[in-house]
Amino acid sequence: MESPFYILIVLIVIVYLLRLPFRSFYSAKKKGVKGEREVARLLRKLSKKQYIVLNDIYIKANNRSTQIDHIVISTHGIFVIETKNYDGWIHGHEKSQYWTQTFYQKKVQFRNPIKQNWAHVFILKSVLSSFGYMIYHPIIVFAGEAELKNISSNIPVIYINRLLKTIKGINSECLSIAQVEGIAEYLNEINITDSKREKAHNKFVRENIKQRNENIKALVCPNCDGRLLLRNGKYGGFYGCSNYPRCKYSKPA
Ligand SMILES: [Zn+2]
């Protein structure tokens, strides 16, 4: 006789084996945040006299908004760092649209991080154009267990343990200390922080409610801009939308 306990163990093993291949995909976003935190922690080891580190910068420019994982500003130029936290084998070419992650014989495509990072550099260039000439150093960092295979690239695509060496390895000078501080201050100023994003959202909601109430007062349907008409129902008068039955909005008279 097999005990229920034995069957339970077998079931647990099966469930465990089944979830393994999905492990790297189901929490991609969470993993991304973890990778960024790891890189931020590492960047804190840079000399504060020589490098200013900004993490999770959100910039709006030319009608586009973009989130940049890390920006390191120094007299040697501006390091623009894109962090990826992946497992498995990573294949990719500088010019291709997508790269692939191979994990337990599963292939997943993701946007070429080099192109993604060039877009970040482009937006920074336009935002910082008034600060004059400077050199940008894009870097792609892989946190996590990923193995980089056949990556062809002119810009550094590196493991996290090479990051500080890569940054410190660049010694050409292009900015004064005053410029470095000015740029950091300016980027902090235009950075749209979480609380700023939330404020903008709340303002939008408030204005939306205000607009709805004004419409109703003017007998305009707040859902479809139809007219609100006084009608007689079983239980007395009420306002209904002129687009009934397509629009079901109604309010007591
Ligand atoms: Zn309506």
C-alpha cells in the first residue's frame, strides 16, 4: 500500500521541476529592480570626490520620456549604464534589433540593450547640450547568472564584477569639476521622481472629476459628450443621455 504521504512528495517534486524553466521569466521586472539595486550598491564604492552617481533617472525630452538606470558623472565624461539581470546564455550583435536569452532550451528575445542605451545617450545629449562638449560612455552591465556568448560590440558589454574597473579605466579629461556638479544638479532638477509622477497623476484625476461635474451641470453627458435630457420614468423624472441605449448614463433630476 502506498501512503498518501509518498504521493504528496512525488507531487511536490513534479511541481518543483515544472516551475524551474519559468523561473527566469515570471518575475522579469522584479529581477530587473534587483539588478539595478546591485549595481547601485556597487557604484557607491566609487570615490565621491571624483564621481557623482545618479540612479533611476526619469527624463522627458522631445515629447519622449525615458528611464535611465544609472548615470555616473565625472571629469572623464558621462557614463550611461544600462543594467540587465538575466540568467542563461545571451547572444547578440550591436546592430541587430533583438538579442536572445537561451534558458533551459527556451529562447526569449529582448530589445538590444546597446540600441536602448544609445537612445538614452541621445536624449541626454539633447538635454545637456548647453553644457558644451563632453564624452559619453555607454556601458551595458549583466547582473545575475547570465553567460555572455558571442556578443559583438564596440561599447563595453560586461559582467557586473568588471563594472568599477571599466569606469576607472577611462582617464581622458573633458569636464571641469564645476561642470560635473552643474550637470548633476541639473539632472536632479529635471528628474521626474516617483512622487512627482504621482502628483501629476493625482492632478489629472482631480481635473477629470472637476470636468465631469462641470459637464453634468451644463447637461452634457460626462461619458460620451451627448446631451442630458429630462425624461419621465416609472419613479419620476431623471436625466438620461441622448445617446441611449448606446450610453447608459443617468442621474436623478
Ligand atoms: Zn452619454
